[in-house]
Amino acid sequence: MCAEEGRKKRVPHTMSRMGDVLAGFHAAWEFESDSVLIRYERGIRTPRLFQALGERRVPFAALAGVTLTPGRRGTVVLRAAPRPGADPLMEAAAGQLKETCDPYRLVLPADRATLAEYYADELRARLTETGPADRHLVAAPEPPVRFKAYDGKASFDGTAVTFRWFWTGASSAKWKAGDQVFPVTGLSGVEWRSPEVFEGHLRLLHRDPAAAAAQPAQPDQDPAAVVFGLGYGAVHESLPFAAAVLAAVRAAAPAAADPAAVPAPRRDPADIAERIRHLGELHQAGLVTDEEFSVKKAQLLAEL
């Protein structure tokens, strides 16, 4: 018997029993018959993205591989690799997450390496697909979701994304275009650029080729995008938002062929009233001309 086999036989756990838990730093993996339930801690040292996610159920069918590698300072790292297209969160992240914020990464003390190796082997034995998934297999954060960007407030109710501009941060192009509402049936996807890099933003991608071609290259000039900045659009807020929108876009794709089947979203009357009040304040302050005030007010009233 080789040493490897000897180590495995000394491990009393088996994934054939539901509820086995492998606890590490910041997270614990609970193994079930067909999935892994990842529960994230809420401690002050836990990455804020993990705290925002809370927990995630990952079916074995969503995974392409599993690795176990040495970590830093007496640790080992167990990581599951999701299949391309299986997880809307990772699809939206597009490889931009820092290693410490990878939700599929579990860091354990080195003295648990044998146990981690056992679970890694057990997981590998249950993986049957490695190629791209034809649909999302991991659930996205549930709407409604919202966050503040530098130039506006983004909200998503499950059927449409709304961008409400801040007059102190939005470009003149966005302010003149007015607040925007985008039904998911009119979108083909999202473009998320981490707020931790230069020109971080969230851009909605139009399904209509003509509208997509007309989108400005710079996100600060694009009414279908909000830009991030220091203290705005943090990863733990904007990435789950992007994932929720992306999941809804994918789910609505078949219905998008028949726009008449989906009614256009209506704005909240209270929100319209608040926007008109704010517009009036800008008009009185001389920041909006009489003509701009009349046109924008008419546009807002038409959304009721």
C-alpha cells in the first residue's frame, strides 16, 4: 500500500453522508449529495464580498476541477474551479477578483491538509463536465439590489435596471439624457470593471445592434453606464449587482424575441415627484434653463 492510500484510509469522513463540513478561514464548505454549500463568515477580517454573499450552493455540475496547493504561513488552499458560464458572479467578474476575494477558495491550516486532500479527491470523482455550461447553475444574488456609483444610483428590481443621475457627478451628456430605465429584455449582458482599477464602471450592453454600436466608448459619457470612484461602486456592492442583472438577462433571453410580451416598466410616482422637486431646485438655482426644465419635467411626467 502506498503512503497516499494509507493517509486516505485514516480519514474517517465520507461524502456519502450529507452534512460533512470542512471549515477554513472565512468560510466553511458543507458537502451534500449533489452540491457544496459554502457558508461565509461575517467577521471583521472576512472579505466584504464574502459577507455580502452570505452563502452559496454550488452544484457539482457547475464545477470543472479542484486543486489543493500550499498556502502562505502554514496553510493549504483548496480551490474549486467553476465551469465557464455556470456562475453569473464569476462570469461578471471576468477574472478581475483578487485572490483573497475568490469565493471558490478555501484556506485551511496546514495540519488539515490530509483531510482537505481527501475531500478534493472525492470532489474530483464527482465532476463529469469541464466545458462551458449552457446555462447558469449557481444562483445569483436575489433582487432588489442597488448601489451608489460616483455619478448615479443604480437599482435593479428583477425586471429592469434604473440609473438615477447625481447632478454633482454625472456628465452633461448623462444629465441631458435624463434618468434611464433598461428592461432586461433589451439587454445582452453587462460589462463590469472593478472599482479597484482605473476607469472602473458598470456598463449595460444593448441587445439591439444599432443601439450597441451607438454607445459611447467612454463610460462617463454613456447613459447605459455608471462609473465608480474612491468609495463608490465597491466590489461587494457592484459585483453582486452585475451578477443579478446578468442572470436575469440570460433568463429573459428567449422572451426578448417578442418585446410586446413584456410590458414596459413603470416608474414609482413618488420617485417621479422627487425628481421633479429636485429639478425645480436646480432650476431656481440657475443650473437648469427654463427650456431644459420644461422638457425634462414633461419627460418625467410621461413616465407615469
